[in-house]
Amino acid sequence: MIVELVIRLVGNLAALWVASEIFDEMTYGDSFWVLLAAAAVFTVVNWFVKPVVAILSIPFIIVTLGVAYFFVNVLMLLLTSVVVPDFAVGGFWTYVGATIVIWLVNLVIGAARRDIASSRARPRGAGERLY
């Protein structure tokens, strides 16, 4: 569980950094420690708070055909910006765009992790080609 949290923390650190590079309104005061704190809070919020909010939002998620779940993700970013003092996201559209960027970065990182894990788990035979 700890290893999974650390991996998520590193992924969220990268995702928040990429989003802050894309959106001028998303700032962390150019301090690595503020960005790390934001990534830590974002990781914990997504680990503990998001499942509770998602379960409570199931009726809205069903009625909106899943669109409400996107706004649960936006809410997690908003909560992170409230908890971490020097981390600011900006306006509504910055939250929406940053949520999409964070999702995309985490999607790429997750795909790379699965690819690495599957290549390690698959033993190669003596005559198996590598391509």
C-alpha cells in the first residue's frame, strides 16, 4: 500500500507540474516544496475523500451519464488548492483544463507502469524473439 501511494504521489507530482506549465493561472510559487505538498494532498484526497464523494454522487453520475464524475475530479483539485496555501489553480476553466491534463498525464504514467509490469512478468523463452 505504501509503495502504491508513493507511485501515485510521484505521478501526481508530475501531473500537477505539467498542468501548471500549461496553464498560467495554475501556480505553486515556483517552489518545489509547495508543488510536493500539493501533490501529497492531492494524492491523499484522491485516495480517501474521492471514493466517499463518488459513492455519494452515484445518483448524479448515473443521471448525467458519467459527466458528474468528472466534476468529482474537479472538486478534488479544488479541495487541494484550498488546503495548500500557496497552490492556486485560477478560474473554473483552468480547473477543468487542469483536471483533463492531470488525467492524461496519469493515464500515460499508468499505461507505462502496466507495460513495464507485463514485460517483467512475461518470461522469455530461449528462442523467443524480442521484437
